[in-house]
Amino acid sequence: MAGLRAGWGLQIWALARHVWIEALRERFTQALCLIGVMLLASSMVLSRMAMGNRERVIQDMGFWVIWVSGFLGVLYLGSSLVRHEIQQRTIFLILSRPLGRSSFLLGKYCGMILVLATIFLILSTSFGSVMLLSGIRVNAQHVVAGLFIFSEWIILAAFSVFFAGFTSPPLHNFFLAGVAFLGHWCNDLRLFAQNTESHMMEIVLRVLLFILPNLECINFRGAALYEEPIPGAMIAGALLFTAAWIGTLICAAAAIFSSRKIF
């Protein structure tokens, strides 16, 4: 039993490592990191032209650049997650081995996390350097906000794996963009549902609220900007929220992909 688990783990690691190496070789990933670093560095210049608080502009722009870079990374990686393997016929070779479809998806997902972690490490280090050069003190709230930006990335990556199992790349990107943006507007959608006079619109909004993750639950950027304390209960709740969504989506993706006819 221990040998089987070790073999299963090695298979997933081999797939994840392959995804990570291939993604880092691609020009899109390299360009994404380079442009992100350049935008972060340019925030020091742009902040001097802003009318508002210079330190807040740098932090706001830094968080925004990191979030957008991760979102674009998930879009790019996820849209070719399964489709590329099918088009190149490599999926037949992979699945002809004693490797389950669930393990295949899990390996791909872990590979996406490795790529995203590399991008996050590069951009967060650059952001921290820009803040220090600008005389901004990096506090615990910045660390928490940054880590939960990464948590949002891996939730979106789980959605990406879920959508990649049964949709085309254009639909995958459309659905993922909807989750990413509407997930931050859940509180507004709830207000619209409460105040709308259309019963049909209320039903639609309620359904959206049921199927969308409220990504504002893991958004601590405001606390970092205003140096507000973040209660431990909120952090624990955010961690549970992240784990619950990832677990649910990966299980659902595995169930759908396992029933999909490929051969």
C-alpha cells in the first residue's frame, strides 16, 4: 500500500514538474514576469504624477499588477491544460500507462500551482523591493494580503481545471473571467438581488451567488493599505474557504473528466 501511494505521488510529481518546466520555457510566461516587474518598477515614477497619496498609489498598483499577472497566467495555462495534450496526441500516451485520469488532472493542477508560485515569488519580491526603495514599511498585513492573492490564484486555477475538462479554450476563458470578476462583486450582486423589482432577475442573481465564490472573503488588500489589524478568525475562515473551494472543484473536475470520452 505504501509503495502504491509512493508511486502515485511520483506520477503526480512527474506531471507537475513537466508542466512547470514547459511553462517556464514559454515566452508568454517569461514576458508576463518581465512586464509585471517593469510595471511594478514604473509605479515609483507614476506615483510622483498622482494627485493622491504617493505611498498608497504604489501599493494599490503593486497589488493590482500582481493580481492581474496571476489571472492572465491562469487563463493561459488553463486554456491549454487538456486541449494541448489532446491536439498533440500526448494524452493517449500518458493515459495508456497505469495513470488514472484523476491523477492526470491532479498532476496538471499541481504543475499550475508550481508555475503560479514561481510567478508570485518573482513579482512579490519585486513589489517588496519597490516598497522598500520608496520608503514604505512592509508589515504583516502586506504579507497576508499577498498570500491570499496567491490563494485566489489557486482557486481560479481549480476553476480552470474544472472548466478545461469539458469546454473549449474560448469558453474556458469566458467562464474563468466571469468567476474572477463577478466573484469580487458578490456583495453588490446580493444588494441588487434584494432591491430588484424583477422576480426573474432576482432568481438569476441568486443562482449566481450560489455558484460563485465570494472572493472578497480572501481580499485583505484594504487592510494592508490602511494598516488595519486582521483578526485570526478571518484568516482561518479564508483558509477554510480556499481549501473547500479547491477540494470541491478538483473532485468535480475529476468526476467529469473521468466520464469524458477521449479515445
